[in-house]
Amino acid sequence: MDAFRELFLQHSSDGEMLTGEEEWKDFFQAFLTSGLCNSNDDYRLVETIWLESCAQSRAFGSGDTVPTLSFESLQGRILELHPVHHANEALSAASAIKLQAANLTSLLNNWDPSKLNEDKTRQLLSVLYALEKDHLLQEQRCAKLSKDVASKMERTRVKALTTTNGNTGVSAAPSSFSDSALVNPLMHFKQNIALIEKAAAKHRVRSVRYHGSSSEKKGKVAKDTFAFGQTYTDTNRIRAYKGQGSYKGKLVDVMTLVVPKTKVSPAAITAAWNGYSAHKSLALAPTCVPHAMGFEDDGEELHFHYEHIPARSLTRILHDARQKSSSFKLDEYSPLYRHWAREVLTSMFLLHEQCPHVLLNAFDLGGENCMVARQGTSMRLGRLLWGPIFDPTAGDKGASPKVFFRERECSLLRGFGRALRAMLSPEREEESVKKFVPDSEVEFDIKAALEAEEETEFDAKQPLVFPTSVQVGQRLVINLPPTSCVPHVQYDTGALGSNILWHKPVVGRVGASGNDNVPMQVVNENAVKRTLDSDVKGNAQCILYASKVGLCDIQIPFFDPALKTTPNVNCTVTIACEVVPPPCSSQLTAIMGACQDAQQEKENFTTLKSLLNHKYFEALGVRELEDVMSMYEADFAPSGGLGGGGGGGVSVL
């Protein structure tokens, strides 16, 4: 709750609690716009706690008593109403400690310590041992509780980021599959069929003429870049041709899919019709896919005309740029990255909102389906495999449109996340996910590292050093085995003592001095004890948080409390840790993580619309679009450019 606490105390005049209605109003107004919560219910909960405080003040104070609320009271009340995992266990352990302490107090009050016999001493020691055991158990459970609270608040922060409506941070989607909660393209199609037909008619071309130099009457076969023929192009005698047609008194470039009506599989003809119908259903979308521009039936062949947009896939142009220069990298904060991210997201949102057709390859979408054109300023979706219009009555049990299209949206979100990662890294999908959506914790097992070092010749004078690395914002969890597993202890002649424990770690920055420059901090440190807590088997754990970039040594010495001497620096296990910067901003990491995990959400859904409304995807201005074209020309444009087709034609968008 660090961000929440900081916001709370910023509006407190004494730095401890909110006093009076004015301070509360200032805090609550800032809280509404902070994005720390993701539902109206959470905001109402916080307001209710203040009202409870006011009611108590009026009930138990004098007439002029000013209501107050401390952060601890607010936090405690929130946790009461929203219990966190392990909270009950920690509470029960605390109750057990309280009971044992009361039992001890009772014994000491009833007995004269100077006259304790063996039986009473045994009872007293039994209570003390039970109290110590419960205390250790409470520490472990409190550590788990702290971890779960931090995890819950981080998930809340991410959801506030990815489900915001752009104004108050309130979730844009209700917490259930209601008809009004999520987009229903089938309903949009039925309600706007007249407008769709009118828009499609405006796009229709006449008198299409094919050009080329081959002996075929339609001219030279063109490359079906957008896969209008789906998987059937160049098979079953289905071909794509480039040509020009008359549109509003001028010639425009078109791409025509020609499908013979005979000697062609019924599946191929059905697929061609499904593809054309899907593109036609998106006639109202200004940017999404190339427009359907009419079809003709000459008795022998079906001619499906599409808008011709010279383009290359995002994957291809990034590959070419990296082949040209191995050091090429597209920066997250560049206008080109921001523009492409918004263009892909806009196209996916329009497709999801307006197209009622089944998208057969929705699960596999990525950079290959994002087609870049117009000097990098235009992005369309292509290579889509279309099925028929979704039929909720099809199949044995049928399917709910809201559930079906939510599943499609989750697939589109995953595809959008893939496209975002592809722009930043050439790595494969699995590696890219781990790189850009890293785990919150990195575990390092000392026992496994020791086993890997077994063949190395042992030298008692040399410390054990193991390298590792973490990203800023991650936790490094070092799992320590019993000290008896370490060669230094196994070959010890008694110099280390008889009760060898793990000492608290000593963290230092390589090449710097002073605690302020240390890039990692221990988060499970016991301020009173000099040694790490261990379980009954002797296993211990050390957890550190990476706060800044740098190199550091984490030294964990061996220590015998009975010797009361500073541990020998040679008798240590040292973790040489490099803290590296994250590959992208925390906002983008959260967005890509939400896209990846959308399928598992049961409430407060991440949606394409909520992402599109988020400030991270704000549209660029005119001057920034000029920068986009300049960057594209410098890094991506092939020789000859990506201009429209020849013959004086133009392309319609």
C-alpha cells in the first residue's frame, strides 16, 4: 500500500491522520483520479469508512469534536472487509502467542521464582519453548501475509491501469457477463445493416480492368499479401489479380480474387464468400481491413474486388531492419512505436466491435497480421481466416454471443500483446513473454548451485560465489540449505563453532560505497536477531528487493552466536547479482501482462476499448505523424518506397 499510504499522508496536515472534512475531501478527490482502485465499489468502501469515523466522532465526542482518520485505521478496516490470503492464519498465530503469554504471566504470578522445583521449572520452560515456537510461526505467517498483501495491491494497480476509462480510473467493464457489459458484434451488425450496405455501396467499383504482361487475359497474377483467398489462393485455380476500376469518376487500384465456379472445392468457394462478407461487414470502419469493393459473377467465375493497399507485415519490416543493422532497436517512447501500437489496437477494436464473423485464426494473431502501409502511418489487419457469421444456435448446445465474443476478444488481446512485444524484440514468443512480462520473484537455490559445483576443487580459504541477475522491481529469493550442506562447514576443524547458523546478509554495491548506492535491500530482515530464521530442518530464506540498476555482492556468512565474534569474510556464500533495467516501462509491462492474462479474468475485464481509451495510447499530433514518416523512411522503407499502384490510380482508405 505504499502509493496509497503516500497519497493519504500527502493530504494530512500533521503527517499522520486526516483531520476534518476539508482534508478528507482533498484526499478523496485525489484518490478518485489516482487509478489506485478499479471499481466504484472500492471508492464507495473508502468513503464509507470515513463516514463511519464521522459517526463515531459524533457519538462519542463532544459537539465540536472534529472527525479524524489515521491511515492504520483505514488500512485495518479495508483488510477486515477484504481479507487477504494467510490473514486468518496470522491472526490465529497471534492469538496463540497472546494465550501463551497470558499462561506464562499466570504461572509467574502464582509461583515464587526463588522456590521453583524441577517440575515447575519444566513447566515454565515448556511454556517458554511454546511461546518461542509460536513467535517463529507468527513471523513466518506475517511474512507470507505481507507478500500476499503486496501481491494483491500490485494486481489492483495493474487492473486500474488496464481497465480505466481514462478519467477516474474506474473499471470500464462490470464484473459479470451481462448483455451491456461487453461488445456484441452480432447486435451491432443487425442494428446497422442498412448503414453497412450503404457504406459498402459507396465503396463499389465499376469496369475493373486487369493489367500486366502475361498471356492470361486478366494480366499478371499478383501476390495475395492480405490473403484475401485465405488458404485457397494459388490452389484450385484460385488467383489474385491487380487491376483498376472506376470509382466516383476516377481510377482506383483494386485487388481482385478470381474464383472459378467449376472444378473448385465447395469449401474454397465458401471461404471466398466468408472472407468477402467479413470485409463488407466492416464497411463502417475507417481503418481495420481493406474495404470490400464489390463482386461480379460472369457465369464462369466469381470476382471479389478489394481495396488495394501496398503493404508489408510488421514482422517482415522489423526483420528486414534488423538484418540491415544488428544494433537496430525500436524505442518504446518513439513516435513510430506509439503510433503503430495505437493503429494495431484501433484496428483490432473495430474488428471486434463490428464484425460478426467467426475469426478462425484469432488465437494465432500477431505481427504477421499487422500490415504497414502509407509511409508507416497506416496499419491494417490481414491474413485473416474467416468463417461464417456466428450462429448462437449452431452445435448441440449452442453458445452465448457474449461468451463467444469475449473469448474472441481475449484472443485479440493476446495478439495485440504479441505485436507490442514483436516491435521491441526479435525473440521468440516464449522468450519474449518472459522478458517483457517477468515474474515478480526470481528464486536462487543455493543447494542446487552447490551440487553444480561439486566437481570444482574445494578451497576453504575462498568464498563461494554464484552469479545471477534480476530486473529492477523484482525480488530475489535466496533459498539456503542447512549449513551442514556447505563444504566450508563439512571440512571445518572447529573454527566456525559448533552451532553454525546463517548470518544476516551483508549487501554492498560493487565499485561504490555507502548504503544509499546499494541497488538491493533485504525485505525479510529481523532487526533484533543477527542470524536468519530457519525451519526445523535448518533451511533458511533471504529475500531482497531490486530498487535500482547496478552490481552488488550479497554476502551471507556462517556464524555461531556462542563465539560472539564477527564472521570470517572468507567463510561466506556470496551472490554476485546484477540488477538490470526492465526492457520497457512499468505501464507497458502491465498492459502486456493484462493482455496475456485476459482469458483468466472473471471480473473487471480488460477490454480492447478500455486500452484504447487509456492515456498510454493517445493519438499523435500532426507534427508527430511527420516524425513517424521520417523515421519510417529512414529505417524501414524499401527501395522504391511503398507507394500506390501504377497507371495513375489511387487507393481508397
